[in-house]
Amino acid sequence: MDAATAIRQARERANLSKRELARRARTSPAAIVMYESGDREPSYATLKRIVTAAGFEARLSVKPTLQPDRAVLGHRLVEVLDLAEHLPHRRAAPRMAFPPFGR
């Protein structure tokens, strides 16, 4: 979930106005509007402060990214190469269309 969604959901679930959330989080209503619209990204500390002011807990989780399956990637490569074999080939020009560079 992105920061804008987290702030908006926390505020709406707490039945708070943007102005009231801003007051509780010690920030401006304009900042809340910008964070919720995604025009501005809060730091994690700011996000945590705003979500906590709405009565919720912010947690950051770090997970390893999934490595692509080499078998699937290999199969896709074979399909692309097979497709390329069926595309029309251009014949090489019988002679150069332009004189060699520097002459």
C-alpha cells in the first residue's frame, strides 16, 4: 500500500476531517491534502506520525523480491526465437548504397 492510500484510509476509518488529522499530527491541512493526493511523499517518520494521529499503527515490512523462474524465462526465449525464424528476412544489398566513410 502506498503512503497516500494509507493516510486516506486511516483518516476515513477514524472519521476524521483532513483539518482534524492535521491538527493531531502537528502538520498543516494542505500537507495532508498533498500526501493523500500523492503530490508529495512523506518520510516514513511523517507517515508514522500521521497514521498514529489517526489512531492506527504504521509498520514497514521488508521482503525479498521474487527471483524470476529461469525455466519460464528460457521457455519464453525459445518462443521468441522461434517466432523470429518465421518473420520475413531482408536480403543483403548487392552493393553499398553510399560510398565508404572518408572518401
